[in-house]
Amino acid sequence: MAYDAVPAYRDRLAAGGPLLDLGSGIGGALLTTLTMFPELRAVGVERAEDVVKELRERAEAAAVTSRLEIRCADSRGVPPVRTAEELTAELRDGGFEDVQVTTTPIGRLVLGRRVLD
């Protein structure tokens, strides 16, 4: 399983997430991940209404709609991520522990556990 390459991420998904998927498209990766992790809850964001319609239909067919919120919105306005060091420091200052930043060929994965008072 591809998620074995990042055990902390795999474990977070197995524990229920949550997962935010920006640019979900028709949901190939998102729906597969929800199917693989039955406790996972996710939000998928896609900007094209016709694609959102297809994603909803596929989510229904995969029987994951109770764990998936689908939003039609443009995620291109999400601010760019700073350096891994800056992001890690900011998250730790914001009450997150166990912050891990992994850079992959397709982007950056950030994991952290929020400590609630």
C-alpha cells in the first residue's frame, strides 16, 4: 500500500483523519482512500460544478457519502505554504505537537496533532 511510505499519515487516516482534498476532481484518490480507511472522514473541494456532480455520484456508488463532505469552491486562493521550517514553527506556536513535514514530487504533506486545553 502506498501509504506505508509515510506511516504517521497512514495511521492518521486509519484513526479517522480528517482529510482535506483540494482539487478532488472526480475523486479517484479521495474515494479510494475513503474506501481503504473505513473510519476516515474527509472534505473534498472541487471548483467545476459538473465535476462535483460526477464526484457526488461516484461517492454514492462507493457508499462513502456519510463520511464525505463535498464542496464546490475554488481552492486556488489558498495561500502558498512557507518553508517547512516556517510552517513547522507556526504550527507548534499554534498548539500542534508531533509536526511532520514531508516533501514529495507532487507537493508537501503536513501532519500534526492539535493539543486542546
